[in-house]
Amino acid sequence: MEERFARHYVLKEIGEEGQKKLLSSKVLLVGAGGLGSAAALYLAAAGVGTLGIADPDEVELANLQRQIIHDTERLGKNKALSAKESILKLNPEIHVNAYPFRLTTENISKMIEEYDFILDCVDSFGSKFLINDACVLARKPFCHAGVVRFSGQVMTYAPGRGPCLRCMLGNVPQKGEYPLCKTAGVLGAAVGVIGCLQAAEAIKYLVGAGELLTGRVFRIDLLSMRSSTASFEKADPDCPVCGKEGFSLKEHREEYGE
Amino acid sequence: MVKINGELLPLEGKKLTDYLKEHHFSVSLIAVEVNGSILPKSSYDDFRFSEGDVVEIVSFVGGG
């Protein structure tokens, strides 16, 4: 055990104490695509004790340019199950819950309940808002990310520590209003960078190290190699999810694309 | 002067929506913060920059 995490032990921000926290922590990844591939592998390697991974889709050939948790032999296999296999190869000492189905307004609240931190690794804004709204209602911290072409953004939400995604964007951007990886393309390494940042946010939260991207949006463009961090310190007091009472997931089904 | 994403610009009196159009921002994919508070989307149309405003604009992408 000590040997596997030796490089964590020498980090004063993690150390033996932090490693113990990681081993007893539970992180849920929603989506085992490009972001989820990178994030899940690094969280598994870091010794996060329980990883949940949810994805209803099957591995396709066009996924393998960036979704490095899967491989050619897994074509046609459910992504959550494929991810579980890879995770356990990397670190057989952790526990993995594979959820080979879609998270919806019906099941998401129950699913996130047992986890300490959630990662938004999904591709549509509908699903991103479902994760946001469910996590805000359950007072669960999560890390949002999006990536297309060569650039993406990362933002972390924790209760009482800054705005949620709905504060920031208001309504859910609809399909057709934003470019998709499928039609606009995406660099595999760009998704990897962003997914790794999500893993780092989760680890920092779990061990209580450093500064999270709460109240801040980090953006990076790999084509120009420019990055920026925009501060949005205060939540919107009129936000229907984090600012007011009585928000119902089920009433927003259509927005989530259900 | 108005500070947008750290850059000082002579935009006082100008409309936010004109600035967004000129810079090809898609309203549904951005968040705007003015002097430390998020500007609700419903206020975009009427908003004009004032001298000394500190503005942050960030755009989001989907995909994962």
C-alpha cells in the first residue's frame, strides 16, 4: 500500500493522512467518455477508494481517438463496464460501481447520495444541468467541465462557496445552440487535459488541499496555449436552484433532454 | 473606462448586447459578472456600461 502511493506520501498537501482520506472517499463520474476516461484513470491511480461510473452507451470505434479508458477489444461493450475493467487493471485494490444506464430525474438523486464528490463528464448541456441541479439540491460538491475542438472549461461547485452552473448560464443551452464534439471535432489530448483537471479538483476537495475552482471558471485553449481564470464569486440570489426553495427536477425534464 | 476581463476599454455608455454581438458571443453560452454580481440574462438588453465598471465575461462549451 505505502509503495503504491509513495509519491503522494511525500506531498505535504496529501501525505499519509490525505491518502487515508482518498482511500475512504467515494467519487461518482457521470459519463465514461473523453473526460471520464482521463478523470477515472487518475482517480483510480490516486487510490480513491470507491469510484462510481455511469454511462448507458457502448464503445464505438470513433470514441477511441480520445476515450483512452476503452480499447479496441471492447468495441460494442457498455462504457461503464469497460471503464470498470480498465480501472481494476490499474488498481485492483479499489471498489468500482459500474452503472450501465442513463442518469435521469428519476434516479440521479438516489445515485449521488452515497458519493462525496461528483464529476460532470457528460457531453450535453441538458445532462450537465441535470447534474448541476441534482447536486445543488442534495448539497453535493461537483466539478463541471466542457470541451470541444481544442478548448474547454472547468468550474467546481460546493455548497455556499460560489455560483452554480444555473447561476452562470440561466437557462439550459439547447442542442443546435452549441457545437458538439461529433460535428465540430475535438482533440483527444484536450479532453484529457480537462478530465485531468477534474480529477485534480476532486482530489483537492477530498484531502482539503489548495484552492478549488469554486467561484471561478478556468478556461484553456490548446491551440493558442492561452488560459484564463474568470472570477464569479457570488451566487445569483435569484437562482431558481441554489438561491431559492422548491426547485423540482421533474418539472425540468424537457430541459434536460429526457 | 470599463474593465472587461482585465482589459481597460472606452465602453462607458455602450450597450452590453452590442459588445457581445461585435465579439461573437452567443448569449445562451456565456455568463457576465458586473462589479462582483452575476448579471441575469433578463437584464442584458437594458444594460449599458458605466465608467469604472469591472466586467467578467466567460463562455462555456458543452462536450465531454
